[in-house]
Amino acid sequence: MQRIRLRYTKRGRLRFTSHRDFQRAFERALRRAEVPMAYSAGFTPHPKVSYANAAPTGTGSEAEYLEIALTDHRDPDKLRELLDESLPAGLDITDAVEARVSGLADRLTASVWELRLEGVEPQDAESAVAVFLAAETVEVQRKTKNGMRTFDARGAVADLQAGPAPSDRTGDGPCAILRLVVRHVTPAVRPDDVLSGLRAVADLAPPVPAAVTRLAQGLFDEESGTVTDPLAPDREAAPAAKPTAAGTASATAPEGPAA
């Protein structure tokens, strides 16, 4: 059995697809691409697909991950192309590697998010961020299936910065951009929880809902404060390409007499 790990995106209007919607679209893509999937046992077999830490509905993402199990060997790059062609635009397969090191989910310990705050002056966002970061704890509430839950949104935040929107942005009025690095903890702290915290401690309340995009997720490096590529260990563990017969012959052939 071969295992392939894929990175995919949720862009544009497709950010509003739920995780279940994506599952259905992806399983249809597997059938269209004629991928030799391994299936679970039992009365209702399902293709062996493992999803890792999916982004909430309504948020865009450049870094979603999943793993599939195959009954026959396939080239990861060709498989990526076939699946990408079989999915709607916006749900794009951007990377594929053969799984060679266990524990993909264990490598997803933090995410990098971008929050676009239309109608917010960058200076106001910077002031609110400074107040948030200076606080030891920032309690927020979120409604769950068991009722309202109160938790700290500050502890999971490894970095939070504010700045102006790019100069090529289309649209009238001010716009601030927040860049957030948040550790994956329990209970999970989401970008909207951080926005609730900014409203609680600094009265920052965007007039329209923020546009949220996950830029990256992976293993958090405490020393550098960066989030590393979770597929890198699989690439590094790949065996070196075997030399061709011609290459071996040229490497071992004795040199001719000097002219």
C-alpha cells in the first residue's frame, strides 16, 4: 500500500464550502481520476482518506493537508495533476509527496493566518494589537454544542502584527491587515477568537466581517518563530535517484591516454 500526502487550497467563493462538501468533491475527483484507492472494511467501505486540521467554513486557505492510501503505486506529481484537473477551480491540489515519515498530524502544531479588516485604520489595528499582546490573558466566549464556553485567546498566539493593506488593493476606505501565528491547542483558538479578544481589550470592531485566509500550517519552530513545511520530512527521507547505466559507465570508465 502506498500513501500519498497532498496539500490543497480553498480560494475565492470555494472558501464557503464546508469540510463535508470538500469531502464529497474530493471523492468524486478520486473516481474521475481513476485513482486506485484502498478502501475500509465493513458493510459500507469508504476510501482511505485522512484529513488533517481542516480550516473552518468561510475561511480561505493556502495550506490544507490530507493523506490517501493506494493499492497500486502512482507517481505523486502525476497524481497531483490528475486530481487538480478533476476538482473545481478554487479547490486546487498544489503539492504531493509520498509518505515516508509517520505522523503528519503531529507536524501541524501552528498556523499562519492573514486577516483583512476592511474599514479599519492600520494605526487603530496596531494600537489594538499592542494592547492584546501586553495582556497576560484575554478571555473570550464561543458558543459550542454544549453551550457557551470561556477560554483564553492570548496564550495560543505566538505572534500578531498589524499593517496597511497592499497598495494594489481594490476598494475604497481604509483597510488593515493582521498577520497571526497561533499554536494549535485545546480548545482550539481560531482567528475569530482573536478578533473577539481585540474587541474585548481594545474595542476594535471591524464594520464588516474580516476576510480570513490560512497562509501556512506546520511545525512551529520556537527559536525562529516560524512555521515549517510539514511535507519537508517526507521529501528529505526520499531515497536518492539511482544512477542510470550510462551514467555509471561514464563514471567508472578509465580515462584514455593523454594527448
